[in-house]
Amino acid sequence: LRSTRQHTMKRTQRSNMKSSSVTSLRESMNKRRLELSAKLRKEKKSQQLQVKRRLIGSQLADESTNKVTFTPIEGLHNLISSPSMFTLSALQTSLATSKQTSSLQLSEIPTQQADQFLQRMVTFLTANTGDNMEACILSLQILTNLAAMEYPESYYSECSSWCKFMLSRNLTATLLSLVSSQNRQVQQQSCWVIGNIAGDSQQCRMQLISENVIGALTIALRQNKDNMNLLRNIAWALCNIARGVDSALPFVQGGITANEMLNALLLNKSINIQQPQVTVWDFRKELYWLVSFLTSKEENEELFETLMNNEFLLVLSQHFQYVTQVTLDNRDRSSIFQSVIPLIRIFGNLATAADGKYVKGVIEVDNHSIVGTLAMWLQVHKPCGETMTIATEATWVAGALLCDYGYANHPSTVIACPLLVPPLCRVLLKGTFTLEWKREVLNAIWNALAAPPGSNAEDTIIQRDSLLLEIYREKGMVRALVGMLVCLDVDAIRPAINMLDAMHRRVGRYDENASTVLREAECEHALEHVCNAASLNASYGGSSNWQHSEGGMEYCAEMAANLIDDFYVEEHDEEFDVGAAATSQSGSFEFGVLSPPPTFDFTNSQDSAQSSVVSDPMSSPAGRGMARGRGRGRSVPAWMNQRS
């Protein structure tokens, strides 16, 4: 780093500071703890979506078969040697009641026997009429559980799974013929098998796509209007296929459009949204996930608009408002609760796509109900861990909606900012909220303060200065920002130090006491901590997309060194430039959700801002574009793994 920062490091340390070795050990232990916590949170999130589902014993219609004591491998041998309803049922029962999820490994069976077994299954599947229908259903249930088996060793070896084996023997054609069966249970179980195969690997998903499975599932979705269990399995199978695509084109070509999905949501007119049924919301949840997967990976505007239109967005906003109300009022944990996250991600994908083209529509839909509902998640009273997880995702969307703040009469300026920024600031003032959440809050606020992407910074500086001043005046905010500089997460340090840099360089012209306020908040010592952390190589949490030039720990240390040089070095210690700005009137920021359309009551002089000669620190290259938090073009927040 620059020699000026080296000069600041030679200054006498405060007497209450621990030795560097002790501090380094403490930070190392904290780093390990945070890494473990992050790993556990990610594992918990991955469990929210079931990639594969077994058919367990309690779901079997005939409980009498539970008396069969064959092991799965014995049942398979019996079926091969003597195919009958009894041996078929015995094998299914042994698989469904086994406590081991991988009780019948393909590697334990000779290839010849595996081929014979699959031929027996195909024989039962093709004879799906009359009295043979039960055998067909049992065969599908067996294939469901075999396809649901996990093979962790297959990631490190050439060991094949049952799913790949089924596809290699052209089982897809047989399954597609059953998807169009007149028997609803056969259709349901066929979709279940396809969903498990799609959840196995990218290779399986691409092969299913090449064999037009999407088109067959879309037709089944369109033709079935009253069987929610079947609809849920269809939507779930499509979700698993959507995990592995880089574009929504195969789905659009297969018939998945905004109107098709809207019709699916409104299939059963007799079901009132105010009287939810579990099966209805199970289906809706899977459809929401499908939309979120497709919109997160689509960059073509034409395809994107095929997947989303105003009518579809309106229904989604109404559902979002309803599931939020039910979840917060009743602390519900059913499928209604599980529908919140995919809905939030849909809105986030819309806000970050096409260089902000859809931000205005997301904010204004249904009398800006989406923004109001997001604000509800930011103001939950005594949130639990699951609630804070949802609030973290809602914060990401809020930040994407605030990117265009500063444009006159833009919905981000007149609607989103007054509704979202006050509760965002309150999150930082709470010491019990997670670092993960506060990190997203910092980036969301910085999105509003930084110059809008692709804009002339001078055109929006007056509006953004007004917001910066109100945040500065909010009681406790300066100390909250200073406190974030001593955490071990560079993704949180970066927006915090950006905001403090802006306060040092711009607030002084509006408040002559700014220098004193920042000194009393121990800002100097926090800046020194950032420099020391970089020199000790003790950074943590750097995003893989944020390299040195885009705001890593070295960038933060360089900015901290510049602030120390400009405002805190003794021989050059000067008061902030108050310029010709008139002292603003006293007042507080209206930190409440206002009636639409919300407005701010700013009191600083516009002429004073225009007369300033100090450059805008919120328009630097490092403060804009992809490096500025989670905004334009960043459809995946830092705390989310891109799922394939």
C-alpha cells in the first residue's frame, strides 16, 4: 500500500489494545467460526428444495405388504427369477421401508442382472391396462425409489447411478408414454420418476431435454386442472430440469410461457386464495421455484418477456402479499411459508435483469404492493433465524430496486427509497441481527447513495446528498457504520467504508459539526483497524467476483489510509470543508412507512450543493457498476450459491 498508510501504522497504539499476536489469534478463531456458520446456513438452505424424493412405507396404500421381510437385493433376485405381483410388491415394500436411502446400489448388481431387472420393469409398464394397472403403478414406485438413491462416490469415480442406467436403456420413451396416460396415479408416479432422474446430474437433465420431456410435461400441465398432486409432481419435475439449463429457451420452446404458468396458477377457480389448501400451495410453491430458476438464468430480453408479463406479475405480487401476511401472523411453516423465498427471488431476478428495465414495473405493480411487502420483512418484530434468512433475501431485492435512486420522479426515488431505506437503517441499529443480513443492508443502502448505473453523477448529486445527510443525522447510524469496519467480512466493510468516505467528504458542507461527530464515533481507530487487518492478511468473506480492483480488502485499506491522511493525521489535521453551504435546519428523518406516494422532507439548500467544488465520492468507478453491492446485473447475492 501507499507510504502514507505505512506512516499511520507507526503511530502509537491505544493502551487498551491487545498485542498483535493475540488479536491475530482472536480474528483467526472468529474467521473459523464464521466460516463454519456460513457452511451450516448454506447446507440448511440447500435442504429447502428436495432434489430427489423417496416413496416411503407410510405412503403405501397397502399396509399389509409391510409384513414382507425380504431385503431389497433378495427382492430383486426374486423378481428376476419369478416376476409376479407378489415379488413386485415385496421389492417395492422392502425399498420403501428400508432405513437406508441407498439400500440397493447399482454397483452391487451384475450388469446382466440389472438389464434383466429393467426389462421386467418395462414389461410391467407397457402392460398398463385393466388388471395390469396395479403392476404398472408398483413398477413406477420401484423406479421412483431407485432413482431417488444418492451416489456421493460418483462425484469422484466412474460409478454409475440408477438414473444414468435407466436413461442408457431408453426408459425415457416408456415414461413419456405414461405421462399422457388416462390414469392419474400412473401420470403422477411417472412424473415423480422423471423428477428424480432430473435431480441426479447435469448429464441426466440434458438428456431429458434432448428427448423433449419438457414438452410432454407442459402438455400434462395444461390438460390436468383438478388433480393438485399430479400438478405438483409436474411442476417439481420441471424445476429439477430447470436447475441445469443456462437459458430458458428449451422451456419456451416446450410451451412454458407467462400465460401458461398464469393459467396453471388459476386452474381451479373454486379454490379461494384466502382459504389455502395444502396441496394447492404445494403446487404453487413448485411453480414459483420454476419461475425463479428460469428468470435467474435468462439474459435474452425477448425470452424474459415471454416468461413474465404484467398480468402474471400482478398475480405473483398478490400471492406474495398473502403468504407474507399468513407467515408473519401465524408463524406458519407449511408450503405457504416455503413459497416466500422463490417469490422474492422472482422479483429480484426481474429487478436485476436487462439493465434495470423492469424496476419501474416491479415497484409500481398493484399500487407498489411488492415494495410494501418487502418493507414488512425488514420490520419483523423479534425475528427468528428462518425469518432473518427470508429478510436477508428481501434486502437483496430492496437493494436492486434502489439502484436508480436520484433520478427525478423515478419510482426508486419517490416510492422505493422512502419505504425501504428507513427500515434498512433500523436493521443496522440492532445488535442481535445476523452479519449476513447486515451485509446485504449495507450494500442496499450504498446502492441508493451511489450514482445510478450509466448516469451522469452530477445530475443526481443533489438528491443523493439529501439522502446521505438524512442517514448521517439518524441517531446511531454513524456509530453503526463505524462498528461494521471491525468485522471480518470484507463484503460488509466495503459499503460501510464507502458511506463513511462520502460522509467525510460531503456532509461537512451541510453540518459544521460533522468532524466532531465522526471523531466521537471512534472513526479514526476503526480506519486504522482496517489498515492493520489488510497488513496482517486477516480478511474474510471476499466474494469470488470482487478482486483487488473491484473492492477487496486491499481496496478498503487504501480508502481507509486516504481518509486518515486527509482528515486525521496530526500535522495536517483540518476541519471539514463546510463550503458556502448554509447550515441545515434541525429535523429527523421520517423513518416510518408512509402513505403512497411517499415523500421526503429535505431541508438542505439546493444552491449550496450546486456551488460545491468537491468531487462526488459516490460516483467513483469502484462505487458503481457490478462492484456496488447487489444491483444491476447481479442476480445472485454474495450469500447464495448459484445452483446448477
